[in-house]
Amino acid sequence: MSPPDHVVAAFPGQGSLTPEVGAPWEDHPSFSAVTTISDTVGIDLAHLLVEGAEAELVSTRNAQLATFALSLAILDASKLADRAEWMLGHSLGEYTALVAAGVVSRVDGARLVDARGTAMLEAATAEPGGLVALIGGDADAADAACAAIPTLAVANRNGPGQIVLGGTTAALDTLAEQAKSFGFRRAIPLRVGGAFHTPLMAPAAPALETALASTTFRAGTAHVVANVDGEAHDNPSDWPALLVRQLTEPVDFERGIRALPSGAMLVEFGPGGVLCGLAKRIRDDLSYLPIGTPDDLDALETFR
């Protein structure tokens, strides 16, 4: 493998976790990142990642913190943080990207993720809902579904042929019944605890704004692409407003991938390789390397 023209660090959202996903990393020196973040937020994330039951692992607050911690541990193991010129994340992964780029510190990042996850959990408890990935169809079909079904809204634009909608439980039940009539082949419920990135998350905004107000944002070491507009923001003062908007506005992952330079290698730091899979459908002029286990690190040796 020859050295890529550019390195892009990509960080997944909370849906990437499965039981024992952290076990392969437990004895790796970089797993100390998980301990550091555990101490900051007062939750045993190592337990969750190595032996936690699925129900506690995927609970919103736990899932966001555990994903954040594991992605940073994998990044540390790769020693690629200084090589990456561009960074982006999907949903929760945007916070990981900001920490990886040095825009916020790890301690502040952990506190932000904790505040965000707690606030989102409370909003979802007050108004239960969820997310559904629609396969096939297009943006016009998604807009038609949202216009026809109350509370339904676009949550993620993940690429050609995959749009995620969110809404109340009743709205998603209606969508499941009518998905084919709107032109979608399948409607797949996602393992998340609420209608994230839709207006139903508005009650979470005040708590996040409070946490953001006490956070220091600095100029980063890489261009960080924002979820809500798919553009790189190098001015640190942009980020508090962007992160608040991300609560209630769609993650435009497709637009973010299109913002990356040609010839780049996208390296995904987290289990499952979901972002690499999505991005391949958007750009065929990039190369992709998912790093989910220590064995995957071997692929990096050829272009360090």
C-alpha cells in the first residue's frame, strides 16, 4: 500500500457497539484512554465495553460515552492523529473528531458527550421515538413521507439509497406500514433510544448549551467537517452553534464525504466499518481502511 495523498480520520456514532466489542483492546496500552474517560464521567466504560450486557451497552448515555472512549483508544493505537489532515464523525462521532483534532480537550469532550447523552436520554424518555433507515427511494420520497406523517423528519442523509427518518413511536409504526407506498424497498429500525437529529430533541438543547458555554474551543490540527452542513470549520468559535444545531437537524454524512479531497484514504476508528461502507457508495475516488480490532493495525505499517 503506497502512502495516500491525504488521511481522513472518521469516527462512528453510537450504533456501532455490540457486546464485548472492547475485549480485543482490553490488553492494548491504548485502552488506558477508556480508563481516563471513565474517571472523568464516573462510569466504568471498560466494564461496559468488555463484559456489559447489550441492554446497558446500548442505553443512550452509556453508548455515547463508550463509543467515544473506544474510538479514541483505537486512534491512539494507530498513531495516526498527527497524520490526519481531515476529520469527521457521524453524530456522536463528531465530538470524537473534535477531540482528535484538538479543538476540545479529552476531559472537556468527555463532559460534553456525557451532558449530551444525558439530555438526549431525558428528551427521548419524555417523548419516546426512534430512527428508521429507509432503503431505496430518494430525497423526494423522504420529504413526501415527512409531509404526510406528523413528527416524522429526516435524521440522517447517509448516501445514495439510504436516508434515515426519525419520529415518535406512532409515526414510525405508520411509516413501517406505508414505506413501500412512498417508494422505499425496506424500513429498518435502528438500535437507538430516540428520534435523534430531529425536532423531538429540542428539549435537550438547554443542557447542551450550558455544557458548551463552559468548554474551551481551540484551533485544531485538522479540518473538521460538520454534520449539519457538510463543510469544514476551522474557526473554533463556529462549533458551539453547530453542535446545538446537530441535536435537531439531520446528519448530512453524504455532503461531508463529498467535501473530502480526492485521493484521500478514509480511516475509520471504531468497530463495524459502517462509515467506510457508507462512504464507498458516495465516493469511488477514495480508499478506505476500517480499524476495529488490533489485528487491523497491521495494515497501517505499509504507509507510515
